[in-house]
Amino acid sequence: MISSTVHAAHAPAIAGTDTSRNTLDPIAEAYVHLSLEIGEHEPGYIDAYYGPQEWARQARQSPRALAELRTAAEALLKQVSAVDEAGLDPLEVRRKRLLAAQLVAARTRMAMLAGEALPFEQEAEGLYALRPVLKPRTAYDPALQRLEAQFPGTGPLWQRVDAFASTTAIPADRLQAVMHASIEECKRRTLAHIALPKDEKFSLELVTGQPWSGYNWYKGDATSLIQINTDLPVLMSRAVDLGCHEGYPGHHVLNLLLEQRLSKQRGWIEFTVYPLYSPMSLIAEGSANFGIELAFPGNEKETFERDVLYPLAGLDPALAARDARLQQARSELAGARLTIARDYLDHRIDRAEAVRLAQHYQLLSPQRAEQSIAFTDKYRSYVINYGLGQELVRAHVDAAGATAPARWAAMERILSEPTLPSDLMPGPSGR
């Protein structure tokens, strides 16, 4: 679903050098047109768009052929590479570099649409500006062994874990209330550190028939639609996670800050379009995942679940402590999902083996393992954005200091400035 919300008039730039306006702005405008037209060749390529309505209409009515778009992307890459950074201020330098990386991602995605098969690492690097270095599956065996002690018994470990997890499933008739309470608490904690527009808002929908567990559809004007997939029962451990990830300080906050501070205030038109398969997604997913532990440090998530959400769901609050230990152990296994995805997409294993391994290493029921691999079928190397993105954001925020103000200030910069994965790495290229 491509969402498009129109500004009555695009705000003029109120900050930036003449060099930026004269050299980057035309490239950025051409990039937006390019992205919208790619979206006509691949439904779902555009995750959000809230620029001029006429541009979207033009893309729908007369999109260029894929070969022509690939040529145009190469020309834009040459143009942006030729821009002299000496005439730009530091934020504009980052604008230029992100624009170049977004164009590399567009080039990579169009090559894939044209039928080119890329190895997992090359695909991920081209799309998300980060080459993943993954551990072998055996690296996760010690974590499984520790869980064996927590869930003793016979049969596969995933069955024992799933049997317990099913006791934390939120009843369908309580899910709306639990999700609203979770999102509102995530919002309250975010507002304590990040100022948001007074008119920002979201709506919540429960949906079915999707390969994902939750999705934020940003509509522009500080408004989001948050959808929660109910194909399978939603477990209590997911309520706060989805509230933070899709809402506050996750996707909703990132999108509205980029809109407010870069699109509207600076007039940087490229931030009115969000291609899903691009470096912006690594930052978006990584910050949304890290936002959970930033908003609920230590055992605060467990406490909130026990004292508020479990009673609201009509579940036994005594389950909260054991579930928190399970989620901590599961976090140690998160990287196995990426290794399985790589081996599956590079045809080292078939789909049946990928599902089996997802059950074994992600401790999933057959139905949830199928959903996990269905996500990989659809989104391919996109899976790196969650774990590797989270690691980058966590390390960057940790380096900012131990106090809550310092950590939230670092997070706010990530969410509201042109940010590449390299900006979060230590050293000359990072911040």
C-alpha cells in the first residue's frame, strides 16, 4: 500500500547554503520522480510519500521504462558524486552522502527487478549500505543449551518454549485495549525526552493475511496508521515491542521528525519519499528496535507488563518474570534468523530446511516459522535491518553517555537528521 498525503504547498528552505540549494536540490527532485516511477514497476517499493500530488499522478500516468530509469539513476549518481563537499555545511554533507546511497539502493533494486541475482551480502550492501558479517548457526548452540535448563522436558525445545509462550497470548477481545495501552505508554516515555508536534496522531487497525507482525503506514502531516497482524495470537511480549517499534520512539516518530525538520523546515524534497529498499530502512528498523530498550531500560518493560498489561489482558501477572527471562534468551538467538535467511536465499538450504531451522533456532511453532520464512520470501535481505541496525544504534547511543538525557538526545539526532549506517560507526566516518 502506497500512502500519499499532500502538503498545500511545499515549504521553502529556511536553512542551507546556496551550494546545497543550487546543486543538491535539483538532484533531489529528480530522485523523488525516479523513486515514484520505480514504485510503478514494483508495488510496495514506496513505503511512504507525502510530496506534491501532481508528481505522484505523473508517475502513475507515464512511468519511464525500467531500462530508462536505470540510466537515469546512473546519471544522478554521477551528478551527486560531483558535488563539491567543500561548499556544504556538515549536515548538508550528510544529506549528499545519504542521497548518493539512496540512489545506489535504487540502482541495486532495479537490477534485481530486471532479473539479476545477487549474493545475499552483495544485495544487502547495495540496498542498505551495510555489508553483513554473520555468525555460523553453531554460534547460537550455547544459547539453546542454556534454554534447555530453563525449559526442561522431553521433545524439541521449541515445543516446550511454544507451550509456555502460548499461555501469554493476548485474548482477541482484549487486544485492542492492550495495544492502545502499550502505545500510549511508549508515547508517554518518548514525550518526556523528545518534543513532538501537538497534532501528531496515529490510528490502530487489526489485520490478517500479512507476512509481518506489525506495520506503520506513515501518511504525512505527523499521522500514522499502525496495523497489527492477527493471523496468529499476539503474545504479551510483543505488545510493548510493537508499540515502541511501530509508534514511539520508532517509525512514527522517525517519519514525523524527518518530515518536520528536513522536508518542511529545510525544504529537502527527497525526505517526502521513503523507498522501502534503501539505507533509510536500516536506520528505521534499527532505531525502532533499539527504541524498546531505550524507552523501557532494565526491567521496566517486565514491570509495566506485570502491573498493567497482564491484568488488562486477563492473564496471570506471575507469567511476566518467566517470560522476561525467555525474551532475554531469545535475544541471544536473534542473529540466527539472518544466517538462516542468507543460507536460504543463496540456495544453500531449501525452504523446508529453512522452516525447520527457524523452529530450532528461533524457537517457533511450525506456523510462526512459516510466517518468518514467508517474510524472507517477500523481503529477502531486508531482515538484516532489524538486528544489525539495532546493534549499530545501540552502540552509538551507548557511546553518547550513560544518562537518559544524553542517550535520548543521541537517539533524536539519529531520527531527525540524514543518517547512514556509517554515521553510527566509530572512527572518522562516524559521529
